[in-house]
Amino acid sequence: MSEVERPARGVSDLGELLATMRPELDPDAWVFATAAEPLAGAEVTVVEAEGVTSVLRKHDLPTAGDAPARMRVSPPFARITLQVHSDLEAVGLTAAVATALAAEGIPANVVAGFFHDHIFVPWPRASDALASVRALQRDAARAGDARG
């Protein structure tokens, strides 16, 4: 049996994470859809007792004729990817971003991948959310400069 490659750990210091993250807005609209089985094209799948949630680009949704029975679909969301390799055990990044967005009245649904965190926000609030997360990054960078 071969060994599993273990990539270098990501950044775990909250100040460094916030100061060095580069939030990027994906131009595509995303949806959360639930059905009995995962949907083809899903980039995130969550299995829950009530059903399977698939997160996918809106244009990848099955057409009416191909859609599974009883599929439910959310309104569109925007995806903001935090371009910083965050450690899966880092403490506070999600809370800091969610708090900044909550201060603006913007809901946030966070998905962590191995390398990056992805924030899904309502499509109509995408620009506001991106501005809020960028402001958080700038403030953290200034605070780091003041300490250093």
C-alpha cells in the first residue's frame, strides 16, 4: 500500500491569514440543490439525514426533463474564494469573515476545502460582500504593519 502524500500545512496564524488573503469573486452564479442523490457537476456534496445537498454552478443544474424528482433549488449565490492556503485547524478565519459580513447584514455559507475557504453569499449582495471581505483584509494588513 502506498503512502498518502501529505502536503505542507497551510497558514494557521489568524492575523497572517486575514492580512494575506486575496478574496476572489467567481463570475458564475451558484446554487444549493437538494435531492435523494448527488447531482452531476456538483463541486460540493453534503450528505444529511434529510437528503443530499449539492453545490454547483447554476448553469450545471439539470434541465426540467432531467431533474430528479423532488429536487429543490436555492436562489443564486456568489462564491468568494479566500486565496490563502489556510490550515484546516486554523482558528478564527471563518468567524472573522462571517462577523464582517454579518455587520453588513450579509448571510454567509462557508465551505472549507483542503487549501482554501469559499464563502457563498446571496447573488444580489456579491459586490457588497467582496468589498466587506477586502476591507477586512486591508484592516488586518494595516494592523500587521503597525505591529511589525
